[in-house]
Amino acid sequence: MSRRPALALVLGDQLTPDLSALRAADRERDRVVMAEVASEATYVAHHPKKIALIFAAMRKFAARLREAGWQVDYTTLDDPENAGSIPGELLRRAEETGARQVIATRPGEWRLIAALEDLPLEVTLHEDDRFIASHATFDRWAKGRKSLRMEHFYREMRRATGLLMEGDAPAGGQWNYDHDNRKPPRDDLFLPEPLRFEPDETVAGALDLVEARFPDNFGALRPFAFATDPEQAEAALAHFLKEALPRFGDYQDAMLAGRRFLYHAVISAYLNIGLLDPLEVCRRAEAEWTAGRAPLNAVEGFVRQILGWREYVRGIYFREGPGYAARNDLGHKRDLPPLYWGAGTRMACLAEAVGQTREEAYAHHIQRLMVTGNFALLAGVDPAQVHEWYLAVYIDAFEWVEAPNTVGMSQFADGGLVASKPYVSSGAYIDRMSDYCGGCSYDVKTRVGEGACPFNLLYWRFLDRHRARFEGNPRMGAMYRTWERMDAGRRRAILEQADAFLARMEADETV
Ligand SMILES: Cc1cc2nc3c(=O)[nH]c(=O)nc-3n(C[C@H](O)[C@H](O)[C@H](O)COP(=O)(O)OP(=O)(O)OC[C@H]3O[C@@H](n4cnc5c(N)ncnc54)[C@H](O)[C@@H]3O)c2cc1C
Ligand code: SF4
């Protein structure tokens, strides 16, 4: 006698045909459950483009599963029967079908894992094996190590996959070509734009729904040009490999006003929801190098982001457990200033990074790390609020990848697990790597006094405030010596002006 049908859950970031939950289910007997639910769409105020991307891609994926012979119970957000949450939808479908069993792929967020484990149904969570390193691989690597630095993990992953390897040695003789990858931008650069996709009928439906239901969320819904199925994502990848990868390395850290994508791939969302496979993307990039179409520094830099950083942060998130996102090692308490939600600011770099985030749901890594992240850290903003902001505003934001980047790398709130020193800089770094400062009402060259760049003031305030914590850090000694060499009056003036700046910001003045 055949057993009752099981419910095979497919979440909005699990849109991969050979997902472990689908592999474990029986196409003839089991039912696939997919649901657009209010609890997922509202637990942070997601950018409208992010909600639209996920709903559109889910709808297309469900249609393909049906074509492939699956029975799919799909609930749209505006369905009057919608139970409003993933557990609620599973219970409703269980009652409808008599199912007792749920087959799922482990979600990428502790919150949802706990919700599934609490269900009064028999739930089996299969590992999400759409990653290059399994949890066991990461844990084996991490076990017994005093520090969990990405670079060491990355080398191990290069060896394990053979990517960019010549026998046992790294291609070209070096593991890492980062020193070639810090070129400042030139304004005569030819900059390719990412491929854009006209909304089809499915995407148009998702856009209308999001427009009606989330009119007040931060971010522009239209124009919407993201890929929403694997063929489009593949076209976006192919376009990047041909047009941008060769210069990805050189200008990886550069920022130019109005040039939002530079030589970046803009594929993180596609990787994160399952439209692209990370190992396949790395191999495709490697093939560009072997064919002589892209230089090694570009390809190594790109592969390191995916094979190294992406896999590493996932390992950290799951190894550290559910409390990770709430860490606050530096005890920062300030509220996130309204300028992050689009209130006016005189700081051109922040206006640019936040403005493009609102328009595109995208900013590249250095904008996230050295502009919005750097400012929040220098200003002493509560990392939980910073975390919530990043989780909300970016098209690619899912907690397993966002939290280690924000809480760990950017805010140093995990006490130095991910970053060996805080990513703080004065305005000089932003000036060197961008053209923002030329159009700013502050003066990046002024360190104290009228018109001084706030990053300059806050940088020293941060170091001074956290002296006990960082003075002994070998990578920060030079900074402390520079601070000590300044005369006491200048140091006092900097700290007073930094405090005055923060007080104006707290009083909701435009800073
Ligand atoms: C504070 C902060 C928050 C971030 N939040 C997210 C997030 O929510 N989701 C997310 O996918 N990335 C996040 N990142 C990492 C990185 O900024 C984005 O992956 C990248 O900007 C995506 O754009 P791209 O596809 O053009 O990337 P490219 O610069 O072209 O890089 C190629 C790919 O490498 C991967 N990658 C690069 N850097 C990282 C990294 N540090 N961690 C993980 N993967 C990486 C991405 O998959 C990316 O698509 C964050 C970084 C910071 C500093
Ligand atoms: S001067 Fe300072 S605030 Fe203005 S753009 Fe440059 S770094 Fe940003």
C-alpha cells in the first residue's frame, strides 16, 4: 500500500531543479508546496525589487515543475486562503491532503529552521548541497584552528576543486593577486552595463502585486530588469564573462558616481536563489583564463569571491549558530540614521551609495563595506540595525550570506572572527578609490575644522574610543602611532568636532 503523500517544500531561494528536497520526494505521489507568504515578505521591509524577483522566479519555477510532472500547490500572496507563513501553509496543505510528512531542504536562516522544526508534522531537513563546501567540509577545516581566516579556507577549496591549480601549486605561482586589484577608477573607462531583461507576463504580474502590497517599502520597484529564470541568468553570466570579467580584477575596488555596476557581475541574487550554480560559475570563469580571454588576476579575484568568500561566510553562519546576527562586541548603540533610508545628506559618497541602493537594490562590495558599512561602524551604530538594513535593501540579501558580511566583516561585531581588524578608513580611502569627493560639500583633505570630511573626524574618534581593544593589534599600530604624534590640542578638536557632528546627526539635522 502506498504511503500518504508527503509535502516537498520549496522556498523562494531554493529554485533549483535538483534541490535535495525534490530529489528525496516522489514525483508520482508527493506534492510540492510553494507559497508567497506575508511573514517572509515582511519580517524586514525588503526592497520591492527583491520581493518581485523572488515571487516572479518562484512562479516560473513552479510552472516548470508542473511541466516536469510534479503536482505543485502554489499559493500566491493575494490568495484569500493564504495562511500567511511557511509553517501555516504547510499545516493547511497537510490538512487538505492528509500528509503528515514534510521533506525540505535546510533553509538558509536559523529563524526558518526553527519554525520548521517546531511543526507538529514529521519534518526531514536535507542538507542544502547547492554549495561547493558541505557543512562537514567546513567544520573539518575549522576544527581546532585558532583563527578562521578566509584566505586559508580558500586555499583548501582551490586544492579540493582543482580550480586555478597547476598540479599542487596555484596557477601563476600565487594564491592571491589582490595587490593587482586595487586600481583607482579613471573616468575614461569603457564600462559595460549588465544585461537587462524586459518584464514578461509573469514578471509583470509579480510587479503589479508588489506595487499594490508594498507601496511604502524603501526602494524603486521599476524599472525592473533582473533575470528571473535560469536561461536569463545564464545570459547575464555569459555577458559578464565576455564584457566585464577581463577588467574585474583591476577595478574591483573602484567607485564612480553614476556608474553603478562597473566591472562587477551582478549575479549574486541569481546564485543565492538557485538560478546559477557556484561551481559552474567558477569553472566558466576559469575557462576564460585558459582560453586567454581574461587575465589571471581578474579570474582569480572573481573565483576567490565565490569559492572563497561566499562559501566561507556560509560556513561561519552555520557554525556560529542562531545568536550570530545579534552580536555586538564593540557595544555600539546608536540608531541607524535616517540617511540610510534616503533622508538627505551632504556626504556625496553616502548619497551615491544609498541612492543607487534605492534605485537598483544593488551596490557593489566596496560601496557596502567602505561607504555605508564604514560610516555605520565609525558612527557606532547598533550592528543589529545595520544588519536589518542590509538584509532589507539588497536584492541578494539572505541571512546566511548577509549576516557574516555585515555583523562580522563590516561591523566587527563578532569580535574579529571574520575580520582580523575593523574595516574603518578616513575619507582618504574613499577619495583614492572613487570620484565622489570632488562633488561633495565636505572637503576630504580637511582633517579638522570648517568643512572637514566626517569620515576624517569619526575615524580618529573610533580609534580613540576603542583604544584598549585595538591598540595591540599589529595591523593597527601605525594608526595609533599617527594619532599619538598629533598635538593634544588637535586631537581634542577632532574629538569635539566628531561628537558635535554625531549630535547634529542625532538631532536629525542634515549632515
Ligand atoms: C556589509 C555587506 C553586506 C553584504 N551582504 C550580502 C548579501 O546579503 N548577499 C550577498 O550575496 N552578498 C553580500 N555581500 C557581499 C558582496 O557585496 C556581494 O556579494 C556583491 O556585491 C554582489 O554583487 P556582484 O554579483 O556584482 O558581485 P561581484 O563583485 O561580481 O562578485 C562575484 C560574486 O562573488 C560573490 N561574493 C563576492 N563577495 C562576497 C562576499 N563578501 N560574501 C559572499 N559572496 C561574495 C557573490 O556571489 C558575487 O555575485 C555583502 C558585503 C558587505 C560588505
Ligand atoms: S569628502 Fe568625505 S563625506 Fe564627502 S564624499 Fe569624500 S569621503 Fe565622503
